[in-house]
Amino acid sequence: MWALLNAYFMYDKDPARAVRTLVEKRRFGAAFAGCFAAALCWVVFFWAGSDLSVWGLLWRTAFFWLAELTLCYIWAAVSGLFLNFFSDGNGPSALFVAMGLSGFVQGLLLCFALPALVWPWLRPLCALVFLVTLLLRFVFVVLNAARAAQVGAGKAFAALCFAAVPVFAVFLMCAGLAGLAVSLAL
């Protein structure tokens, strides 16, 4: 935890050095914490104000945490493969740490969801805040992947986008299979 706080304050002074420090030491705990923060933000953003029990909150948070970890793991593995064509960087494990840390950017959703509960006139802006947060998280991933792999941001962007195609295709196939299984079970 102290390493994460030190990296946070070091990030303000020298972002490239802070990312390299976290990535080279393989701070998987920080990546797991980032994925958990993102999962909690997803749950609060989408289910704030509903009658959600404690067990419902725990199950949804656990589900989104596992989904975040799985997506980060697969996307980092495929992106690391493509980034290794461009450089001799740290590889997929470094990208996993960078992608996990991007989950802390999801805190912006939390900062918007709670005031939107109090002031209903903010609710129409939820879709815009959601898209802006996803864009900021992707920019965070691209910049830190470039720093971790020691390549330019353009190459990191190309590798991440190229790797996103098979990752999201697998995700959609799994979602389709789950939907088919549920419809056949009913």
C-alpha cells in the first residue's frame, strides 16, 4: 500500500519514472486494487439509488472485479505480444499492472454518481460522464503502456487497439453463449 501511495506522489513529479517503478517491481497488488476500485465504481454508478442489499452489492462487486481482472489479463497478454514486436519492453505482466492501475480512473464515476443521487437534474449527464471516464481510462492505459514498453504513444495505441479486437470478440462470444445457455435453461 505504501508503494502505491509513494508512486502516486512520484507520478506528479515524473510520470514515466513512477510507472516504470511500479511496472518493473510487478506490483500486482496495485493492479488488483485498481481492478477492485473500478469494479466498485461500476456497481455504485449503475446501481446507486436502487434497493441493493449487502449481498447484492458484494456479489456484483465480486463479479465486476473478476470481469475487470480477466479483461485486463487477456488484453495485457495480447497487447504485450504486439508491443514486443516494437520493443524489448517489460512484456505483458507490466501491461497488466498498468491496466490494473487504470481502474483508479473509474473513481470519476463515483464522484459523479453520488451527487447525481442528490440532484436529479444531473442524471441526464450520466452517459456523457460514462463515456468521458472510459476515454480517460483508455488514454491512461495508452500512455502508461507506452512508458512501460518504452515505445511511442502511437505504437502503444496501435497495439492496444489491434489487441482489443480479438479480446472483445471473445467477450461477445462468451456473452452470447451465456445468453444462449440461459435461454435454453428457461
